[in-house]
Amino acid sequence: MFKRYLLLVMLCLTIFSLVPLTTSAATPPTAVGKLGAIEEELYGTEQAGALIERVSRLEFDLYSESHSQPILERIDQMYVDVKGNEETHAPTFVSRLNAVEWMFTKAITKRPSKTRLEELEKMIAGDVSVGGLMGRLNALLAMVYTQGDIAVEHTTLPKDSLIKVSLLQEVNGKLAREGDIIQFRAEENIFVGNLLIVPKGATGEATIVKIKHASNFGRDGRVDMDFKALLTIDGTIVPLYLGELAKKATESQIAAAGASAAGMLVFGPVGAIGGLFVHGKEAVIPAGTVFYTQVKEDVALNGLVRKNQTADSLDKFIEQNK
């Protein structure tokens, strides 16, 4: 039985790969672009209204006060505080929130930051706090870190780094539609040196870009997916694809698991994704399917320092969840 399964893996390298994606967008070039990016991060969508009204509303939400500097400076400062930029290698609102969410839920989710913070407050303190989001996040950080903040360092996640992921929902070629969003998550902590880059449980999204249905002439169903937005600790998007290293790592995992791997993924030509199949049937990939991906290109980002005097609890948490 196991030999037949391995033969199926080798012969059926016909139905799975990851389409390359681009890295996270660079800092928006305009003040309006930066303002919209901050609003999308905090609220989920860009807000309506006059520019000065939007700036004042954001400042009150973030800091509980409005500032008096020129409006362009105010927007730039909020953008650096919330999301950072190419020159900023200090903890941002996003990286701090990601660290706290992961510490308490073992996941990093792609939802509005304001919503995530409120849910964490309810979980930890029993109710939503009042005041600026920055101060409220600092209060949560003080509960986790002895000195009240995380420590980060700038680094590079190398090209071809392997990342083990699993699907959080079934993909059924008969029921799926182009444009559907499929959730997945990282199955292991990814480090560069002593820096945590992708924590175990970090979630991501894939988009179904093309579906080929099975036919009566023996053609198997196929679902092409673009794997986007695997979240790192600082919010950077990592470009993933299925290269030879990822294929070999997954095949080795299947071989090591033996016959118990019957529900796992089988590979195929570039541009296709699927599960174990019967000729002429639709592709079905079960939830929980585990496989390896690899990083498409070098990615510059900030990693969370694993061992330092402010993060003893983080180090213990990581050791327990390796």
C-alpha cells in the first residue's frame, strides 16, 4: 500500500504549485496614500471625509490628542509609528500588536488592528479600554515584557528559505470559485539567527485564480492558487512559491509519515494545486493538508529578538511551542 502511495506521489506530480507573489508594497509616495494605508491597517478600509478631518480622527484614535505640526508632518509621523518605513528599524504599532496577539493566541491574523486590539483587551483584561490605541497597546505589552516593549532587529529572510504551512479550509474544485480566499497558516517558527521572523500559527491568504473542472475524458480537475500575505512578525509580506526545494521537502515528509500521510498533498506542474485524486474527478484538498513552500526572493524585514532582557517570557513561550 505504501509503495503504491509513493508511486502515486512520483507519477502524479501533476496538480500542485504556488504562483509567485510580490513582496509587501513600498511606503506610499503621497500623503494621501500614507493616510489611506494607516486607515486600512486600523479600520480595515480607507475612510471618507476631508483630509484634515481624517488626520485629526486618526490622531485622536492613536494618541488621544491632536497635534499642531503641519499636516504632512503629522501624516508622516503616524505612518512611521503604525507601519514604519524603509529607514525605520524600530518596533512599530503593527509589530507590537502582532507580538502580543501571537503571545496570547498563537496566531497572527489579517484583520483591522483596532478590532484585534479590542479583542485582546477583552481576552486579557475582561473589557475594552479607553484612550489612544498606542497607550492601550503599551499597557498590554507591559503585561508580557518585563521592560514593557519588544526588541527588534533588521535582517533579511533569505531566498529559498523553507516554510511549512497547512490549509485552514478545504479546497474543492467543484464548489470553489475564482477569486475565493483560502486561509493557511505557518506550522513552524521561522528564525534568522536569534530573530523570530514567522511565528508558528501566523496566518496567510491564498486566492483562487483559475479553476479547471474534471471532464468525462479522464481530465482531472485543477485549481490554480496565488499564495499571498503570509504574515511576518512585523507585517511584511513574504513572497512564496513551490520550487524544487519545497517539493523535495514535502516528498520527504510524506515518505517519513508512511501510509498515515494518505490525506496529504500531491504535487504537479507549475501553476496547479490539488490533492489525491481519481482520474476524471474534481480536485479536493482537505483542510489540514500540510506542505512546504519556499521564499521567492530575499526579503528585508524586522525580526523579533528571541533572547534579550526584555523578553524572557517570549523565549520561554517559543521554547514551549517549537
